[in-house]
Amino acid sequence: MDEIEAFLTGRIWLRDHTPFQKEDIDTRINDGRIRTIPGITGRQCARCREKDPRLIAEFACSRCGKNCFYCRHCLNMGRVSSCTELITWANPSSSGGHLHSFVWNGTLTAAQQKASDELLASFHKKEDHLIYAVCGAGKTELLFPPIFDALATGKRVCLAAPRTDVVLELAPRLKAAFPDTVIHALYGGAPKEAGFAQLILATTHQLYRFEDAFDVMIVDEADAFPYTADKTLQRAVQKAKKQGAPVAYVTATPSRKLLRSIKNQSHIFRRYHGHPLPEPVYRPLWNYRKAFRKGRVPPKLKSWVEDNAARGRPFLLFLPTVELIDETIPYFQAIHPGIRAVHAEDPDRKENVLKLRRGEIPGLVTSTILERGITIRNVQVAVVGADEAIFTPSALIQIAGRVGRAADCPAGDVVLFHNGISRRMDEVRHLIRSYNKGGAPS
């Protein structure tokens, strides 16, 4: 493969936004190696497949001098309109012949091995599969053998996740396990990587830019927002894989729809190290917003932060809104100047998570953006306003799942500060207790 073929194979890309010389692209279009696709056809976006008339909008186009339609839904990836062209490699060649290695030195538990074998069998039969496993069960590791089997037989694999943080967490682990495989990590703002990637890690949004590309598709954190709430992301998964290719859905908190619709399932309700999941404890924090408005941290919360900072235990403190994070971070920094705030729009989020992992800062005040996809040894967690609607049962289970993931630190704090115990909080504690007894409730 030349560089352009390696880049465009399986991809759909805006012709005017390619990272290659225009002359090189035009030459390959003229000789038939690159195929062009109208950006909007029949008032449907060819990239994200959106066709909601509220999102396919008409405008006076200065480019062609006519009234064009454009897609509002995927606009942040570059405007797709009636007169723009998308391009893809017309006849991708085989990537076979590359030798892959698998150098992971760990050992799967009996439950992990069973789930891994079942997943591999589903892949061989080209059937979808659900991995329903608690946080800390070792879901990523049990994926390694099926991924290696696919790579070794010349298949192209995609591991997609709804959130950038999950991709950033998985990328170094996959690259370490498969050191001879070209692996690309794709997310908003990701650096361009060279070569043809036989294994791609991507946010589900990046799948808008792929079509008929993958022989095996894995969707990690398949219950997470925004994937579950956006049908175009669900369609993107189907569009990005080849026809008939299997999809594996991996999650600790599957939706009822997933549980009902996927025939092949593997369940793991025990962590890989055998210790129970930490159960949440409830602590009232009456009128905490009033205390924050007065410029102070409520005493119970202040004591929890001070104690963890003094003992050198990294912590994640979840607040219900970004506005509350911005308002209160100065108060927490008065307790310890090293505390940082992170949320979805924070440009320093990646660096601050790394600082916490390296022990350079004591803790993070965060939104639900860090409810999943982050593993930090000996981390403690607390939720302020755990009774508020933003903290759904799946969010609280994922937050609790950050704690006790390491075999040498299997316990820790999961504190739910509240203004009144909610039914959702009780549901989460009941579910965790059920897992610890060996299974999910009926």
C-alpha cells in the first residue's frame, strides 16, 4: 500500500480536507483508484447517515452559487454539503502477510478464559456477542486472545468506545500487547499516524469516517452516553463494519435492550482478583449548595478531602454540574493547592488525569466524564449530590467501579453524599451486593 491507499482504505473523507497534495488525490480519482461520493444524497448525509430534516439544512452556498443542503449533525468534522465530495479508496488491496505478536504476560482467570473462548467462538461464527462483566473483571484482557486470532488471520479490527478517555486508557495497553501491529488511536484532536492500521481504537464519533472497513467490531462501554442516546452513532458502528461482520458489546451495565437482543452472552460477576466490589456508603450533606454559595466546603466533605490528601490516597470527587465545579474549585484548592478540576470541555483533562496517576496531584474534582475509562491504583471516590438525576444507576455503578481495581488495593471509599437517599442509590447498592453474592438480580 502507498500512503494514500493506507489512509483511505475503509475511510470516507472530505476531498478538500485530505492531508495529501490535491494533485495526488486528483490523479488517483482520474485513474479510478479513488471513488468520489456526493456529500448529501436525497437529503441524507453520506458520512453520518443523518436524514432528520431538522438537521439537513438548506443554505445559499457561495461555493457553487446555488441553494445547497448541509449536515448539521457532523458539522464539527468539516461541513458536508450537496456540492462537496467525499472520497474513499475504490478497491482496497489485502493487508495480509503481516506477522503479529502477542506478548501479554498475564493469566486469565477461569471466568475470563470462559468468556474469551465464548467470544472467539462467536467471532468464528460471525455472530454478535455481549460481554456483561462487572467493573474490574478484566474485560480488556479477555479481549486479547480473540483480537489476536482476528489479526493473525488477516482481519481488520476496530475497538470503539463512546468517550475519548476510554480510548486514551486502552491505547497503551493494546500497543503493549500487540507490539508488531500498526495500531491507530482516533479521537477529536488525535495526532495523525502513518501506515495502514489493522487494529483501530476510536471514539464512536470517528466511525462516521469509516465504511465497510472492519471484519471484527468491538464496542466497549456499550451503555455509555452519547452512544446509547444517538442512533447515528449506533448506525455508524453498523456502517463501519463489513457486511456480516460480528459485533461484540462490552459493558458492566448493559441496557435491557442489549440483554434482550444479543443471543450469545458471557457473564462475569466477580473481579479478576477475587475480592468483592466496594459497596457505597451514604452520608447526608444537607444544603451543600447553600454552603458552597457562602464560599465554604461543608465540614463532612472537607474532612473527607483533607483525610485522603493527608494519607496520600488519590481521589475523584464527582459533582453534578460543570458550573458547580467551576464555582467550587477555588474552595477545594484552599484545602490543598494541588487539587485540579476536569470536565468534558477541559483542554487539560488528559494531562491532569496523568498527573493524578503519577501521584503529582492529590485529587480531581470532576464531572461524570470520568465515571469510566480510568484506572488509578488505590483511588477513592465520592459523589456530591448522589441523589440528583445526572447520577443514573449505571453512572453510580461505574463510579463505584473505579475503586479497588488493583489486587494489592482491593478496597476503598465509595461515598455517596446526598440531600436525601434516592431509589437509584438503593438500586445501585442492591445490584453491587447481588454481584458480590455471585450474580445479577433477576
